[in-house]
Amino acid sequence: MRNLIRRGSALVLPQVPLAIAVVLMLGLISRPRAETPAAGSVWMAAVAAGLVMLALPVAERGAAKEPLQVVHLPGYREPTRPPRPTWVRVGTGIFIAALALAASFPPVWATVIVVGITAVLLSVVLALGFLRARGRPAERARITAALTRYGPRFVVYTGRRNDASYQLRMWLPTLEKLGVPYIVVVRHPAAVSMAAKLTQAPIICCPTVADLDCVVVDSIKVAFYVNMIAENTNFVLYRTMTHVYLGHGDSDKELSAHPAHAMFDKIFVAGPAARERYARGGVLIPDHKLVVVGRPQLVAAEPARQPVRDASPARVLVAPTWRGYNNKTTLSSLAVTPRLVQALIERGAEVIFRPHPFSWLGRSELASIRATDELLQADRAATGRAHVLAAEQRSRDIIEVFNDSDAMITDVGSVLVDYFVTGKPYAAVLPDIDDEAATALFPTTEAAYVLPIADLREPNPSVLDKVLGDLLRDDPLAGRRAEVTRHYLGDSPRDDEPFLDAVRALLSCGPRGRC
């Protein structure tokens, strides 16, 4: 409701001065000519107001264009910006109201005032048009000059509109170990403040495709992509650099083996399983494009210190994934997480609740998060168990959460595969498909204790007892996890050097990875 009121105010309030001005003008025009000593001035003011009204869309168009934004770039000075469309509309309303009132003055003064006001307002419109036509190319040139002096060696690119900070946070600390200058390029103004919290490297927001020209300088050898969205196609067309798809995790989800990956020069994958995934999905990727680099983010992950049965109480990470964007990616168990958490509470476990970052953006998902947090809060108050609520750890690093747990329950996704490195037991909640289809579609669950989501929607005590007993006590799949880990994360999953070496090699090569 608060957001609705705020949006309504933003739409309505700027129109008030304009509406008042129009009412004043109509009132003056409607008066009989005999009653108006300066009747000619009234009509002159009306004509001037009409001209201003016609010019208003031109002014707003110049002001409404999303600006280039630059943060942390040495030697770059922020230019003067055109006023926002809201202020253009408010100012126009005030000017027209002044025109209407000026018509009540004696004819000579009315003429002087009307002509003066009109000239000022039309000058503003022309100035906005000039800024729009001339200012942006000049600003791009200044950005290019500052970047050329700065000399970035690579660029990290993301075109997401919403908060995808976890996708950048996943890669920036590792890339910064290279010790070379780089930049972050985003496409939407909302992403600038998010990225600025993660790095001191220069951040440039390029809202239009033409704006991207200004960030492509000769020193940049490699472009990295942390997600797979349509805007990637705008930047991958620049062939003076090597384009590398990093993604944001290895999993059985659709985007881990998407046909669009073929447009990149290199695809960095965690382990041998990724090669098989492309082939299994019928996605033809030349072998030379696939580079096995492990998962450098897992360098700080700690192996299990003890069998889960010896933990008292066991700390269970519950990490449901996001709801997805189509039927193939609808794998989230967040809606039934309260029931799963209640079952863990009844077994005396301590729960660390960590929903997907995007789940905070949806109304129904947010309701499930709050319901789960309320359950944990109530049990923490009643028993003293050290549950960790979702609201208490939104910005906490996922590897720290792994290290704090003894076991995990999650959905199909990259969190499942990353957890392999810990050697700890894990369970996976699977969608409504039979066991045989699940094995074929989701091979990452090979060493997972499988919990069908249907047995959480309509709680099935026997299934829950079996899965949670295996997970927290018996752990019959313990011997299979090491082999699965090697298959998905390579031979050295806690080593970031393979990744750093692969990047260094590309930085020393020519465009498209030609050495």
C-alpha cells in the first residue's frame, strides 16, 4: 500500500501546477471580451500557452532519457544533467499560470510579460533539446578518454534490471586477485548503487546500445558475463575482446546448458559434468570453447569436521531456490518450506534458513519467507535453539553459511552442486515427477536424499522420517559423495588457481582467445 501511494503521488503531483494553469487560462478565455480590458493580451497569452504545451513533450523527451552514470572512474567529472521530467512538467505549469495572470495586466505590460515568459520557456525547451542532441556524445567521449587513461584489462558485464548483486559478488573477489585494473558495465541505473557496494573498480551504466561504444577501449582484452539474459547480445558483438560466459553456478537448471551460450568465445565450467550436460541437452558447443576451471568461490569452504550423527544438535541449512521464470525452471520448494522446517524442529535440529536472493522480490515468496522466519523465531524463544532466520543473513556469504552447517536441504540448483565440496550430507526436494524421470533430468541428485515435493504439500510422515533419518543419522550415501564431487567440481574444487591461470592466459591473447 505504501508503494502504491508513493507511485500515485509521483504520477499525480507533477500534474497539479499544469492543471491549475490550464484552468486559469480557460477561465480568462471564457470571459466576454467586453469584460476584459486586455482582451488581446488574453488571447496572446492563450496562444503562447498553447505553443508551450506543444513544446512540452519535446522538453520531457530530452529530460526523460536515462543518463549515463559513472562511479569510481579516476579523472572523470560528472556533467550537468537536464532537469527530470517531473520538474519539466511542474515548471511548465508554473510558466503557463504566469502567462494567464499576466493577461490581467494593462496591454503594454501584458505584452512584455507574455513575450518574456514565452521566450524564457521556449529557450529552456531548446536548451534541453541541445543537451539531448549534443551532450550525450560529448559525455561518451569523456568516458572513453578517462577509461583510456585508466587502462582496464577486462570488463564484467551485467544487464539485469533487478538486484543481481549475488551474481557479481560471486565473481568479483576472485577476479580482483589478478591485481589488474578492470571495470563493471551495467545497463540499468538501479544496478549502479548495488554494484558500487561490491567493488571500488569503475562502474559505468550504459542504458542504450549506442552508449556501449564508449566503454570499449583498446586495453580491454576480455569481457565476462555473470548471467544469461537478452542484453548480453548487445555487448558480445564487440569483437575486439574475448567474451567469456561465467554464469552464476553449475546445476541441472536450463540456463546451465543453454543454446545461447554458443555465442560466447569461451565458456568456463566447473567440471567434466558440464561437458556432458551440453551434449545431453543437444546443445552443440565446440570443445575448444569449454574450459574446466573448477569453482574458485569454494576456496574458503571447510570440509565436514564430524559425521552429522555426532552433531548435537545438527545444524541444517534449508536453502530453497527461486520460483524460476518458466515451467522448466519451476523447481522451488519455498511454498512448502514452513512444513519442512516444522519437521526439522520436531526432530530437534537447528535450522539455518537461506532462501534465494530473488525470492525476496516476489509477494507470495516473501509471505513464505516470513512464515518460516516466524516459526523459527517462536521455537528459538521457546527452546533456545540457535536457529538463523532468513532476515538475519541476507548479505552473509553463502560459503560462511555452508561452513556453519552440518547438512543441507535444498532444491535443484547451483547451491546443491556447490555444497558437494563440503562432503556433508544433503537432501534435494524434487518437483512432481516420478523417480525415474528425476534421475534422468536431475543427475546432480545422484548422491542426494530425495524428497518429493508432494510429500511436503500433503505431509507424509513415513517419507519424511526416512529422508530425514538418512540425512541426519544413517547417511548411507556417504561413500558416493566424493566421486560425485569430482565429476561436478573437478579434482581441486578448493583451488582458485586453475581459474586465475585461465584468465591470465586470455589476457595475454588476442581477440576471441587467439593466442
